[in-house]
Amino acid sequence: MEFSTCVRAFVCNPKGEILLIKHKEEQPWTLPWWHVEQDEELDIALLRELKEEFDLSVRFEGESYQAAENFIRVQPLPLTIHTICYEKSNGRLVTKQELFYKVWTDQDISYQQDSEIFAWKWRSVEEILDSRQWVIYPNIKNIVSECF
């Protein structure tokens, strides 16, 4: 059995809209997500990938720092965690743990890493929940409903 961990981001802009992406033209819209490398901290992986794929700087909701003799970084908690089990086309079983974080950015997107991202768009929570005119993964719709 194969096990992997990935982080997903509710990337929110100042209007409260959420960033949705497509990795390929024929795929439904989804939240940005990335696999976490071995020994990589979850929040650091998310920050690194958003910088690489969109040149975005973000801040975690509830992020804080405590001052002492040394600075201690408090890691943000995910909004929710989901575990998905499935079988690959080669018959191998996979268990994937997905951690969903909420982050904010004041930046406009002016860059996308074309090798990773086919398209992106900002959508309000209402547009995501009432997505009759465009296709979004059903589990993403359910998680938006749960977290917002």
C-alpha cells in the first residue's frame, strides 16, 4: 500500500473569493494542492508551491509568532483533514491524507507555472456552491460548504 500526504489551499483574495485551478483542460476545477516531500513541513510546502506556481505570497489565517529568547514559529492548523483511499490503474492501493488550509493574499496573480497549471480563476463561495455552469469536483464543493 502506498501512503501520501498533500496540502490543499483555500487561497482567498481581499474580496473573499477563492482561487480554483485546473491542471489539465479536461479536468474539473479544484483547489490548489501539492504533495508534501518527505521531511518537509506542511505549511512550508504550501508556501513554497504557491510561490513557485503563482509567485504568490500568502499568510495563514490565524498565523502568529511568539517572542521569547528565540522566535518560536507556531504552525497553523488545517481547517479540515480528509483521507482518501483508492486503487491506481496498476492495481496498487493508495491512501492519501489531504490537509486543507486557509490562506490570504493581497496580490493579483500575474504569473502561472504553465507546466503545472492549465487555468485559474477566482470564485466567490456562492459561485462555488452553485456551480451549474462549470464543472467542479463534488468533494471540493462539499468541503467549501463545510468550511465556509
